[in-house]
Amino acid sequence: MAPAPAPAGSADQFRGQARLPRFAAPRRYELRLRPDLDACVFTGDASVVVDVSAPTRFLVLNAADLAVDRASIRFQGLAPTEVSLFEDDEILVLEFDGELPLGEGVLAMDFNGTLNDQMRGFYRSKYEYKGETKNMAVTQFEAVDARRCFPCWDEPAFKAKFKLTLEVPSELVALSNMPVACETIAGPIKTIHYEESPLMSTYLVAIVVGLFDYVEGVTSEGNKVRVYTQVGKSSQGKFALDIGVKSLNFYKDYFDTPYPLPKLDMVAIPDFAAGAMENYGLVTYREVSLLFDEQSSSASFKQNVAITVAHELAHQWFGNLVTMEWWTHLWLNEGFATWMSHLSVDSFFPQWNIWTQFLDSTTSALKLDSQAESHPIEVEIHHASEVDEIFDAISYDKGASVIRMLQSYLGAERFQKALASYIKKYAYSNAKTEDLWAVLEEVSGEPVKDLMTTWTKQQGYPVISVKLKGHDLELEQDQFLLNGTSGAGIWIVPITLGCCSHDKQKRLLLKHKHDNIKAIVSQCDSRQKGGNFWIKLNIDETGFYRVKYDDELTAALRNALQAKKLSLMDEIGIVDDAHALSIACKQTLSSLLHLLYAFRDEADYSVLSHINSVTSSVAKISIDATPDLAGDIKQLFIKLLLPPAKKLGWDPKDGESHLDAMLRPMLLVALVQLGHDKTINEGFRRFQIFFDDRNTSLLTPDTRKAAYLSVMHNVSSTNRSGYDALLKVYRKSAEGEEKLPEGSVSLSVGTLSSCQDKDIVLESLNLIFTDEVRNQDAYRVLGGVIIEARETAWSWLKENWDRISEAFLGSSLISDFIRSIVTLFTSKEKEAEISQFFATRTKPRYERTLKQSLERVLINARWIEGIRGEAKLAQTVHELLHKP
């Protein structure tokens, strides 16, 4: 029997709604919070100016995991007749005796809660100070967790002003979004009143209370910038401070709009679920995303700090000043911040070739978006529990990639002018995707909305098939899916085309399934003059699509590649497209191996990074697809990667480039994972020296992971000395990068599970349940599991699922457990077994991740079938392996 509809006028009418009703909205919050860091609880009171705009007897707002003192609730002096807290909907419904007066009134209430261990809402993080473990109080409100700190209208569109007051122990530093207005001390407690904020969304409110040191700088406009670190680590904040000041100056000029707040604080937090969070004026980070030491941190860490800081500070305009209207438009925040961070860091460090490295992001997005279980950039959100799962490669990396595509199409100058207009028009308010398109269209005169709607409202992307017919070029688009099927989507595709030259480009919009470029050969007649004719679509990979060439064009491109006629970005695109086409069984693995072999003299970091990703993928799939050939395939890849590794060696050279410093560890790790004995032996030798002398120059932060993996290569239950030594490094080291909590986990703990021995793998995985591994770092341990240990890991996951679900309750981190272990499998039978296990255990918070991971298993199973059907694969491998 269907349930009866909610009685007219009852609180039940507000249940099961995606969003709060619009008949009342907050204008200003006055909040007073009293965190008790010893008992890990807090109390608070709120006075909220609420504007009632339509007749109602109700006020409906969000609250979760809070105890609201019902007797304290008043609106304009009126007590509610009924107070309903609906836990599933996370809403507080206040019902009054009669209709509320229209206009502004004050809603007041008291509440209390727990400083939780879930890294969301108002939570505690642990840190060491003078040998003691202490608690700090931290907030993390994005996406929907401000309601866990104070009752509020917890949606981006309900912007309001915030006036905060904190009562905290006198010796602690207490930070919020705004500067301190005044402070009074009464014995052990101080009361801090902060200045009132401008209009902002609840998810950007922030509080941090603990013991900190800081370094300070100032922008060209006089804004004070500080980086707060744990006591004694302030020197490690200097690089981030420099990037922070430069970023604020850069964005002020780019958006032609000053930074809106008087100050900016950036704080390193020991326990932090995300990489960083862009809270207005008080940006919080994992320590590894903010702290850097020239003497003891790796080059890749340095770059990560620069990109992360630039990303979060781009949000101060794109996200904070102008905010998405609803989570459907999350990509406006994350896609733009990702793109802007590369734009700014490229201007600070042009020698890093950051736009070439940006193709890592594009590849990540193309990979996820070629699955049937992907989602559009703009995805409907029906419940708060669904929001976490769209903080993924689609919102960030596809978002950034289609922005790069649009900027390339419109031109950098017009694009910048339009963005500046957009920021000014929607400052201190909210915007939808269509609002951005309208401004871009107005400034550029181009049909931006029609073009971009095909990229943001429909899932996936096309593969453009290119055929040479006589002197003409035939183009055809189909939705590209790794499962080998073709979707029904049609896109308006900005095509760029180079013919025998990177400099001479042809541009067109492919609006239909088919198109024909007439007389292309006559525009590039070198085919008649010695065989140098070639055509390359998607110049510098600015377009978000793949390209499949016919045999003649493929061979011509391979010749152009070997003759170094193509840009680095074009080389990367060719490799990534060939890899994807092989997985989808649209091209043979043999043809992919021939292409990879053409890069045997490659020395560039970005190109080799993508080649390494492809060789790693092929090496893993060959274990299941062609076990008899897997060893030879690994030897072929060693042949490919060993020359540049030998050239760089283990030891850094004076004056070497940032990119070479990142290339060295990538190649050494790859060679260890491929089983190259000499590299493994050398890594083990250097680790032994390092273990006895942490100050040795023989094992720099850059090369430690390769050495750690070398140690784990020969570990077993009966030969565990190397494992115990690595554990000791993690637990005891106070040198270099090992000093940083996440740095040590990513290097030490992240390699402990990289072992075939069942008992060692289980021991490593069980560290997740101890205090030795912070919850935020569980994915590091999971990510180390190798294919040979997948059954052990799967059994562990099943046996411990209830415990994992409880420990990571409400955390998006639970998705890491599914993704890391499920995607190691490659058979239909295993997909069925895993599906059956989760049939009664799936929650909205990780449902999308589970579906995507299971689809990945089936994609790999199909790829294996395709590889097994290749009659000449063994011949190809042996030919290439023995080529001089």
C-alpha cells in the first residue's frame, strides 16, 4: 500500500526533498562557539537574521549530529509549537502557531556537539607538541557539513554574512575567515570576536584552533598572507607563502578584481581528508600539500605544493566570490580552479612545462569518461549523500580540459576579458553554468552555449575516425566507450588539424556525425616529394576527444613522430589514444607496442610519464592475458625505459632541471616494478646505507620510493628483515621527508603492501586499523597492493567490511577501499562475485565508485579476450625485443 500524502501543513511535507524550501533565507549569522579540546565536545549559540519572503508557519534549515536545545529556540520572541529533527534528511523543522511576519526577524537557539574523528564538520586532529599528543579543532564543511557544526541553511545559494565569536584556551591560536576585531582574556579562556564577513556560503566558513607558528608576507595590494604550521616547522611554509602571494597578485590582475578579504591564512592540518579546502580567507591543507623543505623534499612534492596552493587561491574568486548556485554546477568551482592553477603556475615556473603536464589531468578525465558509468559534468544531485562522489576526475579534470578547449577556440585574450566580466557581474552572489556561457557569448560573439552544452550536459566524448579518400579527408564522430560499444552522443567538436607542419593549422567545428575536408592533400603536397606527408588532428591535445586514424595516416604519423616533427603534447596524445583504442579492442596490442617502440630514444619527462603509464597498464594486463609472454613484455619495456634511467642515474646532478629531477624517480620505480634486477639490487644497497645513516646523500627524497620497493621485492614471511626495517623508518625517522606525516606514509607505508606474501600483505593492510596510520592515509596502503596479492586483499576487504564501514562512516575515503582492490581483477566471474557481495551493502556515498570499478573489471576482461585473439602478438614482442 502506498503511504498517505503528508497532511497539509505538517512538518513531514519537507522530508525527502533535494533542497530546502525558499520561503525563508538567512541574511546574517552571529555564532558563538566554545570548543573543549580535552573532552572533544563543543557548545554554541546562534542568532540568525532570517528574511521570511512568503506566508509560512515553518522555518526549515539543516542540522546533523547536533543536540539542539529545543527550549532555547525563539523566532522574534516566539517559541515553536513543534520541533522536528529528521535525521535522514538532516533537516530541522520549526513549526509555529501562526503565520510568521514577513520580512526580517531573528532566529536564536543553543546547541552542542562532538569534535568528531571523521574529518568533516567540526572535528579534532591530533598533533605532537613537546612529546605530548594534543588535539586541535578544525572545520571541514564542503560539501554539506557546516550543519554538523551549527544549524544553518547549508546550501551554496543561501549566502549570508557571518560574525563569529570563539571562546578558547588562552594559549592557543584561533583562526577564522576574517581578522580578529577584538580579544579579551579571562584567566585560562580568551574570547575572540572576528570581523563580519562579506556574503558567503556556509561551506566556506572555517575555524582552526591549536598551537602554531607562522611565516608572513604581503600582496601588492597590502593583503596580509600567512602560512601556519606546527610549532618548529614554519620554515617549511616559506615556499607556499611565496606561491600564495604571487597567486593573489596574478588572479587580481587576471580577473581585474581585487582579492576581496583583508587577509589570507593557509594552515597545515595533520588529519585532513582532501588535499586542501578553499575556505574564504582561511585555506586548510594536508601538511604534504603545503609544507616544503628545499633540503629534504622531492621535486614532485614542490610542484604539488605550487599547484595546490594556486588551485585553492583561484577559488577565492571562482567559487568564493562567485559561487555555484547548486552542486550540479560544482565543475564551475573545480574545473576552473584546476585550469587556473596551471595558468598561474606556468607563469611562475615556465621551465616546468606545466601545460604539457596538464595532459595528465586530461588523460585521467578521458579514462573515466570513457566508461558507461561516468556522468555528465553537470550532474543532478537529489540528496546530500550524493555530492561527495562528484568530486572526481569529471568535475576537476574534464571540467578543466573543456575550459582549455574553449579558451583555445575563443583565444586567450577574449577568454580572459569574458571571465573578468563574469566575476564582476556575479560577485557576492551565485551563478549557473548558463550564466557563464551567456557572458562568454556576449564578449566573444561566438555560439558558446550551443557548443559547450554538448560537453557539459551529456556524458562522454567522441572518437574522431579519420580516413584519407583520394585528396579528401573524411571525419566521423562516435561516442568512445572502453567497453567497445558506441554511444549515441553527438558533440560540436572544435577540430584543429596540422598537415605536414605543426605551425600551419586548419580549424573547423565538426557539428554533425560526418564531415569532409576537401583537397587536403593539395594543401600539403609533400606526399609527392619524398614521403614526409602526415596529418595530425587535435593539435597540442587542446580538444577533449580521441582520434583514430586509418592505416596510411597511422604509418605516416609514426614516421613524423620518429623524425621529431610533432610537439611533445601531440606525441602524448598519440600514445594515449592508441592505448585507449587497444583497451577498447579497436586497435591491436601489437600496433600499440610498435608505437611505444618508436619512443626508444625519448628523454622528456612528460612524454615518458605517459609512456610509463601505458607500459604499466600493459604489463599488468599481460599477467592475466598472456602469462607465458608477460616476462618478455616486461623485458621489452625495460629495454624502452632503461636508457633514459641510465643517463640520469640514481644521484642528482648539479644544475639539473626540475623535470629531470622528477623523471629519475619515475623511471627507477618503473624499472623496479618491471623486475629489473640491477635496479632492484642497487635500490636495496642504497636503502641499507640509508637505514644506517639517514643523512647519507646516496638516497635522496626523490629516489626513496624506488629503494623501498626494491626492499619489498624480496620480502616474505621467512625473510622479513627488509619489511621490519621499512616499518622502523616510518615509525622512528625524523629526517627529511620522513618528517612529514603524509610524506612518510606515501613513501614508507605506501610500499609495505607491495609484496606477494599473504601474511605480509595482511599485516600491512591491518595497519589501517591502528593509530599508526591516519585515516586520511589508508589509500596509500591500499594503493600498494600488487596483482599477485589481489585475492588476499579481496578476502581481507570482505572479512573487514563492517569494521571499515564503521571506521570510515560518512567519509568519502571509503571509496578508496573499493576502487583500489576491485580494479585489480580482470574476469567476468570475479565481477559477478564482487557484485553479489555488495548487493546488500551499497550506500549512496560510494555507489557510483562501485559501479565504475566493476565496469573496469569487465572492460579488462574484454581486453584480455582481444589480446588472446591476436595471432602475431608473440612474434611482435620477440621482434621488438631483439631489434638492435
